[in-house]
Amino acid sequence: MQYHSTRGTAPILNFHDAMMTGLARDGGLYLPLTVPTLSHAAIKALRGQSYEDIAFAIMQPFMGDTFSDAEFRDLIAKAYAGFGHAARAPLVQLAPNHFLLELFHGPTLAFKDFAMQLIGQMMQAALAKSGDRITIVGATSGDTGSAAIEAFRGLANVDLFILFPKGRVSDVQRRQMTTPIESNVHAIAVEGDFDDCQACVKDMFNDFDFRDGVHLAGVNSINWARVLAQVVYYFSSALSLGAPDRAVSFTVPTGNFGDIFAGYIARKMGLPIEKLVIATNQNNILHRAIATGAYKTDGVRPSISPSMDIQVSSNFERVLYDACGEDGAAVVALMADLKAGGFSLEQGSLDFLREAFASGDCSEAETLASIAHSYASTGEVLCPHSAVGVHVAAGYLGATPMITLATAHPAKFPDAVQKAIGQRPALPPRMAGLFERAERITCAPNDLAALQQLVRERIIS
Ligand SMILES: *Cc1c(COP(=O)(O)O)cnc(C)c1O
């Protein structure tokens, strides 16, 4: 399996190198040259299998010879062993034909654990073979950071730097990043918003002296290996509801477009998905893009669903590549327009997107009402991100079963939940003690040179 960049001029890589590289050297994102498809019979044969067995069947065709089958099965088993639910990604029912896919049973209580635990295992295995040492730098709007820290803490050949927007993550999210004691973990509070953090990381990758000098690797949601790991639960949940004999739709609380892009890949592989509904909070650039064709940035407004407070959704570039007829030069032109404030999609591209995607947005008041409504009508306590999804999904219910992704555990966002239902959700027992542990934080300006300096100093000492 070979991977090429959305911008068309970076080297073609195998799975191992695409995973280790993260961002392509031309600034683009890696995609498989062709997406393997599974026949109806092959999908049907996965019914009733364990999450781990489905994961192996879905991901193995993308891996090339990076790992032997036995090795890969072992890495998958280790990745999900620490989850607090035997089904890994259980489905519960919210309303007639509306289901909630609980993706928050991993070690940091958000769906990011599905990809991060696996990429942690895969990178560790690959580095053990090569003897290399890497520096991982990632930006987080809250949940990626803790998921990465949980996956890489204490590893001998990895230094991990997580940039997060100072004051814009929840206390639980911050403490999950700042309380681990391992010295290879560095949580950096940046004076800026998530888009600033993400831009800094991108600039580090585009500075080749720095990139090669510190052996930079990326585990942000643009990393192909992370997208791939997320494809699995689209299959496992759809199979539970009768796929491939019956189509399903998904609604996905969306920020950086990584999670829903995995759904798009599942659809390309042959899973019968009718619609993928993009659910945004008040930062609704993606909803506006699908509704009007205009992708225009207008600044981030902090919300109670902070992991979706994003304007520039990195992974949207991947679907734009397909929407532009796999024309790397066209993607380069759109991304240049985006730096200058935005672009308008051509009708053909917009039609392409609307065939697969629908969209909706959810205000702050609607998010709180959604939490309250789910609690009153089902007893299910939603996190604010999942509540955005459930609110948007309600507009698309019909004959096709709808699966809304619950992306985080409500206890990660107790203030919003309390505001909605007057109760604070309890942290699961394995998180007890989070508020007693000492925090280690480094503050830094929103400045590329200063952040690069900090990384260099820390990896030497
Ligand atoms: C990261 C995150 C999202 C957004 O996912 P993307 O893949 O960035 O679209 C939604 N909800 C929660 C809780 C998250 O942590």
C-alpha cells in the first residue's frame, strides 16, 4: 500500500513512513493511492466478531509489510486492553432509530484514545526495531493532548511536546496533561487559541532544518494511522445494526474533520453509509461550507464544547482533494486562498461533498438543552460535544438508523453538564485523584522561534 500527498509533490511513502512522518513535506496530508474495498460478503462475515478482530480485518489491507499479521494482532490487543468496556465501542439507543456510539471508555475518556492507543503501540514497535529516537510535537484543543500523553508517557525513545491554548481547556483536560510525572512528557500552555497552536506545529514541520534536527514526528489528527484506526468503529457499529444488508447514517461532532473523514473512508471501502452528518458548535465554518459553498474563516469563539473550537479543519483538505478530482495543484491553490481568509467551492466540488455529507450547527443554548433533553428522555448524560451531535442528528432522523458518535465522557466537562442538569457527573473510579496531583506546566508565547528553542533545550537535557 502506497501513500501520496494531497498536494501532489511530496515523496510517495509506505504505511510505516506515512505514520512516522505525519505531515507531508509539501505541506499536504497523506492518503492511500487507492482505498481497498471489502465485498458485501466480506463485510457480512465480520458480524458478531470482537472489536479487535474487526479492527484487524479493516486495517490490515492498509498496512503493507510494516508488521506481520501476528504482530499487528498483538498491537491491537494491547491498544484496547486498557479500555473500561468489553465491547470497546458500545451502542445505546436514544430514541426510535437513533443510537449513540459511546467512544469514551478509553483511558482518557474521549474517542481520541481509539487512535492514540494504537498509534502509540505501533510507533513503539517500529522504533524498537529501528533503534531511532523521535520528538513528537502536537497541538490540542483538549483531548488529543491527554490521549497522546497517555499513549507515550515513559517511552524511552520518544519526547512528547503538547501545545494547548492557555485557559481554553477544561480543568479535567488540563490536569490530565499536566499531572503525569514522566520526564519525556512536556505540556506547554501557549498564549493563543487552538488554531495558533496548530499553525505553530505545522510551521515546525515546514522548517526542514528543525524537523530533521529533532527527528520530528506527528500524532495529530492529520496522521494517516490515526484516521485509519477510527474507521473501525464505523464498521463495528453499523454491523451491529444490520449492515451491510441495511444502510445506516452517522452524525459526528466535528472539529478537525478527522473523525468524520474516517467515516468517509469506511464508506469508500464499501460500508453502506447513507449520509455522514457534520455537526458543529457555534464555530460552524464547515456547516456553512456545506450549506453555501463558501469556506470562510471568521475567528474562533470559545464554547462549552471546546474540542470543536476550530476554524481551520486540517483533515478537510483530504476530502477536498477528492472533491477537486484528485488534483494536488487545485488543493494547493485553495489552501493559499484559505491563508488569505477563505475560498468558494466550485459547483462540481460542492455537489461531490453534498452527495456524502450533510451538516448542521448547534448554539450554546441548544447544546445545554440537548444535554437536558437526553437526560430527561433517556437518563443518558451527554458531554457537550456529544450533545451537539445529538441536537444536529435530530434534524436527520428517518427510516435509516442514525448513529451519533459520543466523543467524550460527560465527566470531562462537569461545568457544562451541571449547568444543563444541575448535577456534576462523577469521574470514573480510575480517574480518582486527578485533582490532588501536582501540575507541571510550561507557559510559552505564541511564537514559533521561542517554541522551537524550548523543544531543542528540553530534548538535550
Ligand atoms: C477531538 C474531538 C472532537 C472533534 O473531532 P475531530 O476529529 O477533530 O473532528 C469532538 N469531540 C471531542 C470530545 C473531541 O475530543
